[in-house]
Amino acid sequence: MQVTIHPEVLKELEYIVALHQQHGAPNPMASVESLVAFVLASVADGSRRPGAWERGMLEQMGLIAECDEHNIYRAHYGPAQPTKGKTDA
């Protein structure tokens, strides 16, 4: 997968990294790549864990699907795995 970042957005992300390098941060990022990876992992965690702090970020951005399925905790990334031995009856 390849992600395209608008040049102005990239400029801001580079600025965030520069500020982290110059002044430190609670969770400093050493590169734009590490910053983007962290943000995307946070989005994925918020998607699969309704009670996580990351969930609020997704809710504010309107990224939670309007269905019960998106409000169920999942231990793993991706769709919920069927439970062994259980069937829909």
C-alpha cells in the first residue's frame, strides 16, 4: 500500500517531527513515517476497541459505522472471528 500525503499536510507533519526533535514530547516521533504509522495504528485500535481512548478520536471524525458490529470489542484486527463451536441458530 502506498499513501499519498498532500504537500501542505506533509509540511505540517514534518514541522511536528521537527518540534519533537528540538523540544521533546510525551510521545516523540523521529520521522514522518513513524508519526503516520502511530496515527494509523491509533485509528485501527479505536475501531476495534470501543472503550479505548482512541475511540473518541474516531467518533469526533465521524468514522464509526452506524451498526452494532462496529461497537463490539475485537481482540484482533479485522472482522470478528467466528467463535469455534458456535453457530447461528
